[in-house]
Amino acid sequence: MEPVPDRGSPAVEPAATRPGGRIWLKRAALVAFSLLFTLAMLEVAARLLHLGSGGFWEPDPHFGWRNIPNARGWESCYGECEVFVTINATGLRDYDYAYEKSPGTRRIIFLGDSMTAGMQVPLEATFVKILERAMNPDGGTGWQVINTAVNAFGTDNELIFYRQEAVRYQPDVVVLSVYLANDIYNNHYALETRLGGSEHKPYFTLDGQGELVLHNYPVERAETVFTRLTGLLNRYLQLPRFLAQMLNLRAGVPEALRPLIALATGNRGAEEAASQGQGAGGGRRADICQAEYVPVIEEAWAITRALIRSLSAEVEQDGARLVVLLIPAAPQLVVPQDGRDWYCDRPNQEMGAFLESEGIRYLDLLPAFREHALSGGQALYYNRDFHLNERGHALAGELLGEFFQDLP
């Protein structure tokens, strides 16, 4: 009998080619396609409905971040506004201006943060442009009022921005807008980083003689994998920004979600966190509204005063003059009940006393804003967004026009 040939072990069919495996792969592909299609449709809906904020910022080694030149996008103010924002060729939320002034032209330059940039209202409705119209009552162009504000800037960013960029516009007057709800915090590096701000920024400390010392300039690691990914999300996708903004409105967001929110919003959350008076590193909370300051707040005030002194001296050396605008926070306008005092007067008193001692002219909007609130006037801020609405900008612009009429 002839031996039976050895046929070897039977071949094992790969799982992917088995009937059951092919079905599993098809189902997985269908689920992945359905998920991507759903996300794509939600992204389209976010764009069509103008949800979330536009991607306007990019890392910068000099300032930490700045507006992206020629950027365009929608600002939705957590659904409370719908404004198409454009950034000009040099990165300003304004029209294009040549650095050199035309003969006979005078200029007012505004430094500030998002309260001054005013992306929540049309450009012509910002108090900067309202002031420009007030300065040119005959419809001329003798005065140009230029907005150089960048979201989440502190006075430290603004001093560097003046030195590197704003001074090139040859200003006659420089207006430093101070939003006391967060600017004092922004100017202290530990408070800035612990309250949700960016650690990738230049910052100042004071030496033993009280002189400013600049650190992290140019900014180390201004571009990391995180910031590059943030830039891509901010520039090209609307849905993640909207979802992150909605999470920001919720109290008690889990810490695990904070990096994702920062990733989707470009880490520009310092203003909101600071305005809520969160503590900085344990112990009694670091709050500029307290009757007694903790040491870190004293340090932040000392740095802020030094920054303003330095800016005033440099502006004067450049042949211009410095004016300071104090912008209230919405909680400061809540009319007190049952004989209580107004909320948070101390920062305005501290800043006013300092500016008077330095001989720096300033306009504090708080008294007029409170008078408006007492009269039952229309709200000056959005309900969910802490920025000024059009009525708030209109009142601020009107007060600025009156102030500049009396400015020698």
C-alpha cells in the first residue's frame, strides 16, 4: 500500500478574511464613518450658526501671543452675540494704518485686553471708534484712534507691546486700559499661571531696589506641540471652541477636563478664572477685593505700579502722554440690597490714589456706570459673557469723549 502523502496542518484563515471577521471590520468602519460624519455635520452647524469664537491668536516670542494677521472669524459670546471679527494686516483688531502719520494727523493709541479689543461688538460700536468719531465731530480724520488691544494681555504684555509695536504708530496720546478684575493678577507670574493663564509669556519681577526685571524674554518654548495643536484647532475648527466655552460656563468642571478646555480655547481663560477670585496656592484666597491683602497680592500691586511708571516715562520720552482708563467689572454694578456696600471698591481706590500721586490723568468708568445701574438703565454687560455689550461700549465711548474734551 502506498503511503498517504502528508498534507500538513490545515491552513488557518486570517481573522480579517473570515466571514465573521469581515462583518466586524465592516461594522467598525461603519461606526467610524458615522462618528466622523456626525462630527463633520456638527462642525458645519457650528459654523453656520456662528457658535464659539474665532481662532484669532497665535504664539509670539515677544508678547507670549498676539492676534493672527488677517484672521477672520465669528465671535458668539457664549451665544449672546454674533459678530464677524477681522484682524488687520499687522495683527490689530482695527482698520489698516501705516506706521507713519500723515502731516497734520494726531493719534490716540489704546493698549488693553479683550475688554478694549471689544470683539463682542462690531468694530464701529467699540468705545475706541466711538471716541474717534467724537474727536472728529466734523467727520474729518484729524484724529486717528487705534486699537492695539489683545485678548488676555496684562499690563506686562502691554508694556512690551508698546515698546515693540505700538510706539511705531507715533502716538500723541497712549491710553492704557486697565480691567481691574484680572489685570493685577495677570501681572504676577504665579497668579497668572495658577488662575488659568499661560505660562508661555514674558513677565516681570522687582529687584531689591524696586526696579523691574524682565524674565522669559524672548519666550521660551513659545511653540510647543500643545500650542501648535491649539493653533490648528483654533484656526480651522469651530466646534471644539464652542463646546469648551459651554463647559466654561458650568460650575465645578472636573480638573481632568481643564487641559482639553485650554486646548480648544487657546488657553485664554485667565480672565474668566481671575474674575472669579480663585485662590493661588492655598491659604486665604488672593483677592484684590479683600480689605486686607495677602502678600502675593501686595507683590502683584507693586509690580503693576512699577509697570505703569515705566510705561508713563517711556511714553513721555517718545513725546506723547499717558492716560489710564479704568474699566469696571460687571459684579461691581450690582446694586446692593439691605444697606450693604457696593461690591469691590478697593481696587479702584488703590489705583486712583496711585495715579493721582504720579500725576497721571485717568478716567474711572465705575462711578458713571453705577449711576447708570441705579437709574435702572439697560444692562452694560452680557449675561453669560463678562464683556461689555453695545450699550456698555456706547456709554464708555460717551464718557471718553467728554474726558478728552477736558484733557489739556
